[in-house]
Amino acid sequence: MSEQPYLTVKQVAERLSVSQKHIRRAIASGALTAHRYGRAIRISNDDLMAFERLRRGKELLSR
């Protein structure tokens, strides 16, 4: 089974074990790139992987 090219806010939140509000804040701040299709918000797998790398980097720096 291949991965979906675009994920919903809910799918990303579940994948990262955070709230949907956290994902929406990351999008609003520019930390996570999202694409709007009408009222729908979608996040590409590539953008999600970049966000995860950024997040991991910040966690390592804070130790």
C-alpha cells in the first residue's frame, strides 16, 4: 500500500501524537507548510518530514 501524497490536519496530528490545534498553530507560524484546496488544508509527506526534522533538531538543542 502506498502512502497518501497529502495528509489532513487530523492525520498529521495523529501521526505525531499531538493535537490538531498544535498542527494548525505550526501551519499559522510557518513552521509547517500546508496547501489549501478551497477550505481543505493538506500537508504533503515531504513537508511533514521536513517539519519532523526541524522538531527533532530543536529537541536535541534543548537538552
